[in-house]
Amino acid sequence: MNHSAAPKAGWEHFPHDADVGVRGWGSTAGEAFEQAARALKEVVTHAEVRTQAAVEVKCDAPDIEILFVEWLNAIIYEMAVRKMLFGRFAVRIDGTRLTGTLWGEQVDVARHAPACEPKGATYTALRVAKESDGRWSAACIVDV
Amino acid sequence: MDLARFTCVDATTWRIEPRDPMRVPVIIYADENLIRDMDDKVYEQAVNVATLPGIVKASYAMPDAHWGYGFPIGGVAAFDPDHGGIVSAGGVGFDISCGVRTMLTGLKVADILPVQKPLADSLSRQIPAGVGSRGGITLDPVEMDAMLSGGASWAVARGWGEARDLERIEEVGTMAGARPECVSDRAKERQRREMGTLGSGNHYLEIQAVAEIFDPAVAQVFGLVQDDVVVTIHCGSRGLGHQIGTEFLKEMVVTAKEAGIVLPDRELACAPINSEVGQRYLGAMRAAINCALANREILGHYSRRVFAHFFPGCDLRLLFDVSHNTCKVESHVVDGKRRELFVHRKGATRAFGPGHESLPEALRPVGQPVLIGGSMGTGSYILVGDAAGEQKAFSSACHGAGRAMSRHAALKQWSGRKIVDDLAQQGILIRSPSTRGVAEEAPGAYKDVGAVVAAAEHAGLARRVARLRPLICVKG
């Protein structure tokens, strides 16, 4: 699966034996994080998610790769406790701290037909880097 | 994997000799075809585990091993706290104490067939499954801590289960040493309304028929009769376990470094058993084991309610309840000496042989039931622990078929709708909120479970008792 929103930003899934990898890319690390969050949403549902409510999250970590895992885990946590799905994301990164906004709605099983529930983002195939073409990419395996 | 990378000890035992920085060898139990089909990552991950401090004897992989996180899924490793041994959050995994229980119904396939469809519909309505589902139980902080300390015994005391079940659950239904105060508020919040929910992914509730008996004597002790119907539930500690795994993984990356442990993979994040973090993790992980035991007990209770509606007077008896993702303190004889070891099983089943003191009286003469989940189309197996298993891999066996293909690849190959229709033709009813979820769990995406259990038997890990074929499968 490979859905490029624009030449400079996009997301994709990549295979793992038991689970699934998510990768986002963009002109900044923050944009790559936002795109990877869209890939995470697509793990759960291919249906449209309405952006009816906003949730704020904050994360910090010893380095930017672990910050990326923390960001995905913050989304997974909010999905689980609020029974919500999120379809739009905004990220601001300040060193190893992150402030994010998630926009979404309550899960509607009939309309979203959620395929699986992410358990946690992992350190497997974890990579956040500025690539040789100047774009940032952020990827890891998600346990589902 | 390339067979040339192993020393072939016998037809189902493959060894990687220790080389720096490995402290012990790797031993993989599998037949030639299974090992050839395994991802190279299994080799890499099993070798990485062999480098961890305090590891005893070997880093093992079961016949269903596949690429996991840090540890391979199907990985077994024991650590000695007196020799710098570690406990690893990655080695236990995210879904702490994910496991399987099988309950005997005393019904025949012929009893089920006339009501197969309404029974499937009723189970899928009554068993909360999948994303966005809500259980009927909400825990306040006091009840949360009581559940985390009491496990299945807590569920029974609240009326969600039966006291006679407890001796048929590992740890007699309550994992000792649980410390609810070591579980974060976020982990508890994630579980507040999750008790009695099945989850999603590879978790399921199945109604199965006993299709084949391999060992009539043990089958009789287990209460398994040809064409009898059983209920099997596969699920774990839900959001609570996931959150504990996530949080300690992050913390242990730092503490491993502080303890001078070189991690070949950050996912192997660990802490010395005899350290503050190690002890705190053990307290939290044991609380998560109790959460999983309570959750499966409640789901068993819900199944009983549905069966009582369709078959008044029907008595569901628990055969056994096993856990897959754990670290447990066990006493094992190593080179003639009895030692207390911290045995990590990541996607592997404990498989005690005959005579083990933890087994209930009725099962002690034959050994522990080892419940192996297959895929929804091909069926499952019930094995029994083998006396030889202790020397083979600290009394451990495989846990399932193991995936042969990624979800990604499965989605490209199969349509969920068609799988549901094809299986219905074969008399297997699938109930799931998501056809895509069904495609990701397609029978063809899994290894041949028959080959996996045959290899486990040949290797002396556990012996086959019965094969089960699915009649109804409720998936999240």
C-alpha cells in the first residue's frame, strides 16, 4: 500500500511476519510523524474518519526515534480509552518533546468496520531520519 | 533460513554454536521444512537473546517460531538472578499472558448443527469483540486493584466464573507476587471498561469439534471424546498489558544501559532481576497475568450463559487455561542441579510433564494440557506435556500455527468476504465486524499447524492428544 498525499509527503505500510509496519515521510520530522499516524489509522480502518473532536497529546523521550514510538503510543492510548478513531494529525516537535493534536470521532463499528486494534508501537524496524533526498521519514512495526 | 547455518543434532533439533558475544547456544526445534521457511530474523533474534546476561543453557525457539520483537515469537529463555540474570519487557511482549482456554461442553456435533447459526449470532452479540466494543463491567480503583491481585479467583468471587475452574488454570487462577501499585494510572485507565472483552487481531472464541484422537488414554483423562464439542477462547490482558509492556520497554532501554548491558536490539530492553526496575516490572507483569486470567474467566462465564440459553442444563467444564507471554519463576534441574529460574516464554506454552506438583490431581498422572490454536479454517490441537520436555526447553512447547505470511501479503491474496463464504461451505461459521480482519487472518496466512505439532511431538516437547476442527469462530 502506498498513498502519497503530495510528492513531498506520504505514508505506507510495510510487511512484518505477524504484524504491520507504518512509515510516514515529509519535509520535516513533524510532517513524517503526522503521515505515519495516518498509516496507523489505515491499519485500523480504510473508512473515512470524521474530524469532529480534537484531542491534545504531549510526549517526551530520550531521542527522536523513541519520541516517534511515544507519539504512536499516545494515539493508540487515546483511541483505546476514548473509543475513538483519528483521521487528521498535527505535530510540533521541540527537541525531544512533542505536542500533537488528533482530530477524529467515536468508533462506529458498522461504518468503520475496524480490522484490528493496535496494541503498541515497537522498537522493531524503528527508524527516524533525514534521507539523502532531503525528506524526513519515520517508521516502525506496530503490534496488532 | 539456510540450513547450512545450523548444526543438525537430529531431525527436529537445530543448533547454533555460541560465538562472541553469545553466552549460550541457540536451539531451534523444527523439522527441515519448517526451519527452511522460517524468516532469517528468527535466527538473528534467537542469537541476540543468547547474548543476554544470566541466560541458562540455551536460547530456544519452538517449531512455530517467527519474527517477533527482540525475542522471536516462539522464543523461550531462562535467566538465573544469582548470575546477573535479567527480566525483559520485550521478552514477555505487549499482550502479557495472552493465552488459550478450552472448555468441555458434553454436547455432540449433532446437538450443535440444528442451532449453529443462531448460536454463532448469539455468541457474536454476547461476547464483546473488536475495536470500539465495550464490556459490561466498569472497575473503580478499588476493584481494579482487587482484580490485579486476585486474577480468576477475583472473577469467581464476583460471580463471573466457577470455583471448580481455578485448579484448571495456571497458578490456580491467581498469580502470586502481583503488585497493583506498580501498574501505572494510564494502564489502569486503559483497562477500566475492558474486562470481559475479546480484543481483535488473532484473538477469537471458537466452538470446535473433536475431529481426531491420537492418544485415547490421555484423551479420556482430559474428557475428550470423538465428535464432542468444546469452546476455546484465545485472548490476553487487553489494554492493561499492552500499556505495561509499552511503558517498561521505554524505561528498560535506559536501565539496561545504566546496568552496562549491551543490547543488540533495543526491543530486548531489560533490567537485572535483582534491581528496583526489574522487581517493579515483575510486580506489574504479574498483575497483568491476573488481568488476563480474570478476563478469560469472565469470557468463559459469558459463554456459559449463551450455552445455557440454547442447551438448558448444559455444564461447561474447564479443561485447562494456558498463558503464552509470560516470565515465571520455576524450579528446573540443570546439569543435575535444581535451580530457581526466571523462564521467559514469548509466544510459547508451558508444558509440564506427568507428576508435576502444580497440576491438579486428576491431570497429574498424564501431564498438563497444552492448547494449540491453529487458524480458523484448519483447526487446533490439544497436546500433553512430555516428561522429556524439562530437559529440552524448560518444559515449553509451541503455542500456535505461527504466521507464514504478513497481514499485508494476506490482504493482497484474499478477500475476507470470500473466505467467510468458502468456510461456510465447509460448515464453519465466521462472525467478525471486519471482513478485512478476516482476510488478514486467512487460514492460508498461517503455517501448517499439523506440521508444527508433529515437530513438537518428535522433538519431545509435548505429545498430540486430539485435533479439533472449528464449527463457529467469533473474531474481533
